[in-house]
Amino acid sequence: GGAAEKTEFDVIMTSFGDSKMNVIKAIKDVMGLGLKESKEFVEGLPKPVKEGASKADADDIKAKLEAAGATIEIK
């Protein structure tokens, strides 16, 4: 072993699922974007929501977006 513990994570949204509007609202909240920008973001998937996030941050964002119906990958 001896592999370094990963400390930076990219949160990637791959799908908005069945509730696009909920996901747009969640993205608006998580990323601090306007409604128009959030809608454009969600329509251009897959996209990174946050890059270089801490584990706690990445998990928090993932939980919020998955609660809205999105599919999230953490890399």
C-alpha cells in the first residue's frame, strides 16, 4: 500500500433524472448561479459541479444534488 489519501475530489453531475426543475434549483443553491446559468449548466451535462473539493464538501454537494434527483459521480 502506501498510496496517499486522496484529499481533492471532483463532483461531476451526469444526469438530472426526472426532476429537472428541482435539480436546477439545487445547482442554483450549491453553485450560487442565477436561474438562467443554472438551467444552462443542467442542460449541458455531464459537467463538474465543483473541482478540488474536500471529501466533506464533495459528500455534502452530492447529497444535496442527489436529494433533488440528480446523478452524481465523485472522482
